[in-house]
Amino acid sequence: MTAPARGFPEAEFERRTRNAQALMAEAGLSALLLTTEPEIRYYTGFLTRFWESPTRPWYVVLPATGQPIAVIPSIGAHLMRQTWITDLRTWQAPDYSDDGVGLLSDTLREVTLMGGVIGLADGMESHVRMPRADLLALESALAPRKLASDAQITRRLRLIKSDAEIAKIRIAAGIADRAFDRVTEIAQTGTPLSTVFRRFQASCLDEGADWVPYLAGAADHRGYGDVISPATDAPLETGHVLMLDTGLMHDGYFCDFDRNFSIGAPAAEVQSAHARLIDATEAGFAAARPGAVIADLFHAMNAVANPDGNTMDAGRLGHGLGMQLTEWPSIIPADQTELVPGMVLTLEPSVTLADGKIMVHEENIVIRETGAEWLSTPQGSEIRVLT
Amino acid sequence: MTAPARGFPEAEFERRTRNAQALMAEAGLSALLLTTEPEIRYYTGFLTRFWESPTRPWYVVLPATGQPIAVIPSIGAHLMRQTWITDLRTWQAPDYSDDGVGLLSDTLREVTLMGGVIGLADGMESHVRMPRADLLALESALAPRKLASDAQITRRLRLIKSDAEIAKIRIAAGIADRAFDRVTEIAQTGTPLSTVFRRFQASCLDEGADWVPYLAGAADHRGYGDVISPATDAPLETGHVLMLDTGLMHDGYFCDFDRNFSIGAPAAEVQSAHARLIDATEAGFAAARPGAVIADLFHAMNAVANPDGNTMDAGRLGHGLGMQLTEWPSIIPADQTELVPGMVLTLEPSVTLADGKIMVHEENIVIRETGAEWLSTPQGSEIRVLT
């Protein structure tokens, strides 16, 4: 399989922009102010790892009509000019006297009327990536215009992936699939967990990942304590259950799934827990069809994974996936989001073993007209065994 | 060299906490509310890549006396319990009805009096990592207590690194040094830049990086267009200047420096530009001693790099470094921060070549009583050559 061209045709960004503007009109918003990496990339295609640096704020203004306007540090102009954005306004950041707030407020005043309402992400999973003092100054400078909720417009649009987006996630998942198949080469009894982590990330890169923004995992006897820890230097021991959970990136899109391995023959309760996790995942997959709601997936998986009704500390059994490692929605009983074609989700059931240990399994799926389709390769009941 | 033990002794976190509390008393703050990864890790030691997921907010409250209090999603409790923090308050996130705001506001009200002022990061390089709607709800719930600036307390403390922190940065820099020495093995004429990026990240891991949060670079004839781009699939050509700039991590601490390579014998202006960059870096190094101010470093480097007085779009010639890829301060003419022992900085002069191309060189240093000390290995005038 050869990878499709990087990036997207301009039509994809035009469509996203038009769709947002239609929702803005409905919500009575004169503009959207975007401040975070995924928001800005969604409408512009601006892809850089430079967001790792917290120094500079980056802004994009989405007016009620027309193209997005980039209000960004001059260090990013060369890269932004390679996107479809033509209206670029730059300042030389960092500027201790005014780090872009004047330029941003001029831009927002230019594209909105005095009584305008400017939408800013304010809901769950969001934050405003600008200094709080600058946000307060901006708010004053814009009066009588108001900053208000963005009505979750970007979140709502991002929930449904285009075929081009799904293709990228599928490639990312394929890379991780192949890296997981090579764990036998890199992890044996005695290998320090930190070495396994390093080698696994190198396998992901070797298989084609652009970079590996996320790897967590654990190795312990008969389950593990949590799913978010970095590696220790402790060596793998016979009887350990090793879990690796990676979010690697291809062309700006993530996969996010894990695999469990038994070091040596698995204990009966480990094998049984693994089989239960696979059955729970399959139950989630079967329930994942248009018309169902997210809560249905929770109940379908939890009924199999935890037939005694226990829930677990992780708080959810999966989530959206795309430009970010985790996206809206969360697979929890309270989520009544209706499944529609184009949603990409992780199914992530969890079981509790003795002594508070847990095991977690995770796959990635996309919702199609007729039901769910795997993006990662579904696993069999038997836990993988390393020696 | 064997790496020192991971993490820090509890005394380091106690000292950080006491120092913050002394500054809080000076600033009239009853508590600090911490919401971002580096702030929370600085006081607790909580190290996880799980911050890659935007779903859940994480809070730490630093009261006027006593230990920090963690107010966090239950999924993080197991890992937080391994730190020195003993007061943990958790909720099962995500919770669509109250995602921790009630618990946080109860905690803040418990540790502050009615007229108390609670400090929140609000200056440059900061943001508040919580949904804006939750922040506004918290502000209401806390009244008549006020949310105000944190007086840059955490930023001021983090500016000066302890010996234990410097040791971690030195190890990170050593790993990158060795990875750069292996670029000859992984990059030749015809190698796609994206392949160079993948292999370089794998080299970093192989040399001991825990993970590689940052890699940018470029390859083009007689300089490159910017320093923040991800890789294209274009192959290296004879005459290209290849630049790789990495921020890799060891035990929670970054290095951040770059190296330039000429594919084949360098053009005269490339070699001359490289020599000028090295001279500029050395000039910055010589100027970097206690009592000087940051602006002195800018002028020392820029006088050599750009004797015609040109400045460049990057906006600065280096910055602080530590738990983040870039930290306060910025090496710009406006920065009057006095250099004191324990500051870790990058020196990052930049020159402009024909057709708007640039070249950038970067090293990492620490300020000691008697002057600067290299953390990365300083380079000679001759640009490295690949074939």
C-alpha cells in the first residue's frame, strides 16, 4: 500500500470553513477565535511540531464569510504561506510590550461589527491557549463586542471525519499494527521496560510513523496498576503482563490502541481476563452502528467486561480519535451522542483483577453506513506470549 | 557515565514548595492554582505522557503552608500516589455534569479565607489549561475570593535550575550529541528528508532518549526557509544544507539544539555562514556570565552573526530550557533579566543568506559562578559534510 499524498486538497479546508460559517450563522457568531493546535490546523492545514514550544501564541480568526485569517508570529510565516491561507498578519514574537494582542484585536474589530459576538472554545476538552492577562486585555479592547462560547462548532465538525481523514488514521493504525507484531524482537525476559519503550518507539518510526507523541504502558504480575505511566527501568519477568499503548502520528493523524503480552505462559486469570476484553471489544464493535448512541457502546462492553457491574477508575471505555490522541466523545453512560458514519472511535474495555490490578484492551474503528469497520487489526482471545 | 537515579529526592520538591510559599506571602497570595503539565510536575514530580490527551483537566492547589494538594481524575491516582503528594482528591473524569470544578472549588475554599487571592499563571508563555466555561464557573463559586496573577512565581523559580536538574539536561544533551554524530550513517544523497527524520529520532532513542517530543529541520540549497517545518519526502541533494533541531527528553528534562550538514562539499557562502554562526555562538558564550543581562547575549551574538545590523524573523537568539523545550527568558534586546548561576539557556544565532534563506546554529549552556559552561558539545567552524 502506498500512502496517499500528504495534506489535503484545498477543497477540504474550504468545506470545513463553509461548514463552520453555516454553524456560526445559526449560533449568531460574527467570528471564531482559534488558539490551539488542532483548531488552527483543522481550518488551515498548518502542521508543525513547534507547538511543543510554549513561548509564542498563535491565532486564527474565522470571519463570518471568506477565508480564515492567520495572526501569527513571523517565525511561522514561511510555513503558513505553504497552506491555502492568503491573509497572514505577523508580528515578531516574543514581544514583551505587546505579544500580538494589538494585531489580533485589530483583526477581530475589522471583521466584526460593534455588537458582534466572537466565539471561543469553552467546553470540555478545550482550553484557550493564550496568556490569561492577554485574554483579559483582548476582551477589553474588543468591547462592546463580546467573547462567548464557540457553540462547540469546531468540536462538532471534527466529530465526523472525511474519507481523506479516515485514510490517514488507517495508515497510522497499520503502522502501529506492524510495530506491535515486532514486539517479540525487542522484549524478552530481562529486558528493562524502559528499553522496551525505546525500541518500540523506534519500531513505530521504522514502520513509517512521522513521530510518536504517545506511549504509555506497564509490566507487572497478573495485570498492572495503571495505563498512563512512563517506563521504569525494571526488567521484564516471567509472569509479567506487558501492556503497550501507543498514539503515533501519520501526516497529522493519530491511531491509539494497545496490546497485551504475557511474558511466558499466561496465568489462567490473565488469559481469562484477556479473552473477556476481546469479547467486550467485539460486543462494542457489534453495537457500533448508525442510530445507536455512545452510551450503548459503554453498556455493551461493560456487560461483558464487568458482568458483576463494577466500573473502573479510568472513567470511560473509549473515545473519539483523529487529529488528537483523544477526542470527543467519551464512551460513558452519560453520553447520548448518536453514532453517524464517519465517526472514528476507540473501543477500550477494562477489567479488574486481584489486588486492584487492571488489564485494558483497545482497538480503533470507524462508523460506516452499515456498521463499524476495524481500523486496527482486531485481536484473538489468546494473549500474545513473549519469552 | 551511568545516569543518576530517576526523579528527585523529596527534599527537592519540599524546597520548591517552600520557595513558592515564601514568594506567595510576599505577593499576598493565599494559594496557587496550577493547571499545566510543567507547573504540576514542578511541585509534585508527576511525570506522564498522558497530557497528550486533552480530555481531562488536572489541578494542583498550592496552599500558603503545607504540601500541594492534587485534585485530579481518578485515572491518575495510582501514578500520583507514587510521588510525595499525600493529599489526593479525585473524581471520575470525564464527568459531563461537573468535571472537577466542584471538587476544586471546595479545595480552594478550604485552604483560603473569604478575602483570599488565588494566583493563576497569566503571563507570557503561560495559559490556563481548563475549559473557559469551567474557569468562569470556578471564579463565581470562589467569590468573594479572587483569581489573580500568580506574580510569575513558578516561572521565577523554574528560571534557576538545581544541580540535579542540570544533570538531567546534561544527559539529554549528551544523547543528542551522540545522535548527531550518527547522522552520517542515516543520511546520504537521495535519502528522503522524512526518512532522515525517522532515523534520527530512532538514533535519539537508541542513544537513550526517553522520547523525542521535538524534531524540526529542513534541507535546501544554500540555506533553508524556516526552522519549524516537519519533513517533506523530498530526497537530499548534493548542495543541500540539512538542518536537524531536536528537543529530546531524559527523565522529564529537555535538551534543545541543532546541527547543520552540507550534502557534499559546502558552497563558499554556506561555509562562511556556518563559521559566522559558530563565532556568534562563542561570542554569546563569552558574554554569558553572572552580572550580564540577557540583552547582552543578544547583542554579542547579533554583532557577529549580522554585522550589518539585520535582524531575523525568528524573533530571538535563544531562550531558557529545562522541563520544557523553551522556557523563559527570551534572548532579545528587550530582556533585562540578570544572569545568575543555575540558568540554562540555548544560544541560537541566525544568519540570512541569499534569496531569504537562513541558517541557524544552536548550543545549550548553563551559567556558573565563573561564567558559562557548555551542556552540548560546541562545534567547530567547519560545517559537517555528508556524502
